[in-house]
Amino acid sequence: MAGVTEAMVAQLGKDLGQAKLIDTHAHINVEHFAEDRDAVVERAAQAGLSHIVNMGDSMESSQSSVALTKIYPMVYTGVGIHPEEAHPMTQADEDQLASWGVLPKVVAIGEIGLDYYWEKDGDKRQLQRELFIRQLDLARQLHLPVCVHNREAHGDTMEILRKEGKGIVGVMHCFSGSLEIAQELVKMGWFIGVDGPLTFKNAAKLPEIVQKLPLERIVVETDCPYMAPVPMRGKRNEPAFVYHVAAKLAQLRGESLEKVARQTTANALELYPKLEL
Ligand SMILES: [Zn+2]
């Protein structure tokens, strides 16, 4: 893409030394990458990434995401229905998700969860909750972790995880909650996903929260194509830019980038055990 050269990206890879990074949450199956997807994956490898975990957000996008895992060795996927795509899940949908879930490169049910920012209608929010619970049950049956999207629905998301999430671990992706919620998730054995907003000037509480959490519980992600981290803010985001999230995390915690890369990569491998080295 304009402004991002392979030389710049290769420099990011050199800064990491021997350490690797994993983008634990991407959407490179979307149309924004239709023209140059091969180059985007190549740049991710040059920037020091070992894996990209792409996320489906509907039946259709889960299918296209599974297809990418067959093209690119470093790409793995979650499959699931995002709350903004909520619809009553049919038995056929559930059977399809389950049959993808046993594939070796399908590492999670995700992304799933609640979005009360975009959805104001009470009945549709109820539908989101039912869909979320049903997909948590599916994850439990398949012994897969989950990737949870939660926007302005902290209370209901946590209540559902406490009641319906027994035996399931996962990541609260693009974390936007309080320190108390982060600490409760850590106690539950969950991971906290941080991405571009950590680097924004208006990052609110997040910089303080990531300083107080154990590094062993944090994973880094891009959620590309949106929310590019500083210094790429406003551009199309891509997995290589997870470097900038890790660098900000290292700076905030006063630790080396290499240490942060090593630990967050170990965390991603623990979160998603089906990732292969
Ligand atoms: Zn996402």
C-alpha cells in the first residue's frame, strides 16, 4: 500500500531480534485486501510475525477465512457470528460451525459477543445474547477457546461469561473495560487483547490498565483493516502493524520490545493451542 514499503517493514522485523509476534485478531479476508492480500501476508512475515489469526464474523466470512488458511501457511482462523451480524442461528449454521471447528487450522470460536454501541433495540440485543450463549456452548463442546467482542456491554458480557462460560477460556478482544473487569478475567484464566487504541492520544484508561496486568495475560492484535495504531493511524491497518502495538506496550511497561514480543507470543500459543510452530 502507499506509504508502507517493504524496507520499512523489514526494519520492524530486525528490531525484534530473534523474537516473533502474533497478530491474534485480524480480518484480512475482507475486500480491503482484495488487491494485495499476498503482499500483506508477505509483509507480516517480514515484520517478524509467525502467525496471523484471522476472525470470521458471519457464516460467509467464516467460510472465506477458513479458505485463507488453506492458501497461507501462517494464517489460522476463528469461526463464528459477530453480534452485529446476529440472526437466529439455524441447526445448519451450528453444524457448519462445528464441522469447521474440528479443522486443524480453526483455533477458536470467534468473534462472538455483544455490541450495544451499534445495537440499541432491546429485542435485537436479546438475540445477541442468545446467539452468544449458543456459541459459548458450541465452543465448550468443541473444546475450543473463544474470542469475545464486547462494546458498551460490559455488564451483560461478564454476567453471561460468569453463568454460561464455565469451562471455557478465551480473550476479551480490543479490551475497553475497567481494571476491575480485566482483573476478573485474568482470575478466570482469560487473556486481554490490546490493539491500536492503546497508541491513541485519547486512550483513556487502557495504558494504565496494561501497566497493572501481568504481562503473561496480554495478547496483541490489530483488528485490521480498521483502527491502525500510531504512527499509521488513519491508514488501512494490516497485521504487520501489530509491531506498533507491541512497541507501545513495551514502552508503557518499561520493558524491552523483545521481551514483550516473546511473552505475548507465548501467551497467544497458550490461548490458541492449535497454533502450530
Ligand atoms: Zn474483529
